Amino acid sequence: MSGDSDCTRTSPSAGSPSDNEFLPDRPKYVCSLSPDLITKAREELQEKPEWRLRDVQALRDMVCKDYPSLGTCLDDAFLLRFLRARKFDYDRALQLLVNYHTCRRSWPEVFNNLKPSAIKPVLESGFVTVLPCLDPEGRHVVCIRPDRWTPSNYPITENIRAIYLTLEKLIQSEETQVNGIVILADYKGVSLSKASHFGPFVAKKVIGILQDGFPIRIKAVNIINEPRIFKGIFAIIKPFLKEKIANRFFLHGCDLNSLHQNIPPVILPEEYGGTAGKLDISAWNELLLASEEDFLPDFSQLVLPCDSSPHDMLVSGDADEKQCDDSLRGMKPQLYYCY
């Protein structure tokens, strides 16, 4: 898909009543939200159904004017993800969209050939999965288990690819766009050698994507079975976290009762003191692997405008990598101390 041609065809103003006349091949947006979620989106995200398509067109016009070479998808449903993630603030939604594509093209180890079949070994390991039941707030629970990863089998970037594809699949749902997600990370058995793979350079990249480069609302991060080494890991992560996100981290240790205050046992597997049976990764794996065609478009090689300011993007570059390497050397004594 050509960004220039799309923008040429989408030049009508935000208030144009004949938008569909210019875009006969663009899917028409149909809202799938329940009345309760429409109300929630209005109250929490400033989304007004009567203005929704006008807001989408306004963002589309901004993309075409300010980033004509971005080459992004301009469908209503796709742009709506970014508006919801930034509570319908046009400028912030535009920046998030640009960051989304910048992140993808600046980390080829993660985003080249990014499709479910390419990360099948990670899925089969059980490193990341999604619990079958929603929490009481209607949110999916993404379960991450680093102990399932064997570093000698594949690099840490494969795990990041699997997490990213999981989030991409989840965010296709309008319910998830409104409700957000919850993360459950089980750090049981994470050793010092395994933790050393997650240095400041990788941490900054991942946190940058989740906070500023992906249209999803992370409502809580529950850490369970964290060893002493996690103090060192969190020391690496925390400087990159915004205060709002940092306040959503909950460290439960081995206290399942503490976990159950955030995630009810009725949706948790037996491994975490729940009543939902054994943790089954097969259903999510099958769903994701069956979604191969959803991930065929490759945005990792898109060309951004030559006048784009690097300060507005999330491209790390050699300087950042060197700075993170220096930080890692400084963090290693902390990791050994905690261990």
C-alpha cells in the first residue's frame, strides 16, 4: 500500500460528508461495542459516537498533511485504535501512530518477518499466552513465563516478537481497545544468567514500545514468584517507566492471596491458586497461528518524511545503544548483589 496514493485519495476535509465517495475500497467502520462499553468509552476515553468518524477523518488528514510518506493503513478501524489509546487527543494520537511505525522500522531483529508462524517455537514453549477468561473489568490477562525460555534455543528478541504479536492480535478487538489488558508475569526460576539478557538497551526498547509506540492500555502488571534477582531487573526497568505505569506494577512474591486481590481465582489456572483448571496454552496458540493473514503487511521498511524531527520519534541509534551498554555495566553489580 502506498502512503502517497492513500493520502492523495483521502484529502477531503474532516467535515466532508462524501468521504466514502473518495474511498470506495476502504472498509466501512461498524461499531461492535455494547451500549455499556459505548458509555465507558465516552466517560473514560472522551469518545463521542456522534463525532467518532469526524475524529477519525481529522487524524487521517493530519497524517496526510504532516507525514505523507508514512505509508500507514488509514482505515477507520485502524486509526480509531490510536485515538482511543490517547483519549481522542489528535496530536497525541498522531504521535503514537508515528512512533508505532518508527519502532517497527528501527528494530529489524524484532519486526522483520513478523508473523505467527515465525515464532511458533516461542508459542509452543508457553513463554506467553492469554488466559481464556476475561477479568471482571472485561480485560484479557496476558500470562508471561520467562522460565519457559531456554536462551540457547533462540535469542530474547524472539520472545519480544511473540509478545508483540499477541498484543497486535488482542488490540484488533474494540473491547480490548476500550478496556485495556492486564499482564501476569511469573518469574519463578529466573536465574542471573537469564536476567542478564534483559539489559538496559532491550529494556528501553521494550518499554518505549509499550508506553509510547503501541495503541494499547496496560491497566496492571502483576508480578508473581519474583526472586531476589528481580530487584535488579526492576532497577533496570524503572528509570524508563512513566509514573502512571510504574504505579500499576504489583509485586506479589509467592503470596497468592495478594495476587487474588487483583485477579480473581475464578479466572486463574490451578498453577496460580485458581479454579479454572490447568493452564492450557493450546487454544491461544491455535488462534494466533490461524491469524497469519492478519500480519502479512510489513511496515518495518516504511520511509518516514525527511523533515521529521528525531526528537519526536523513538529511534534509539548508536548513541543510545552505547549509553545503554554503559548503564548495563553499572547495573551488573546490582544484579549480582540481589542474586
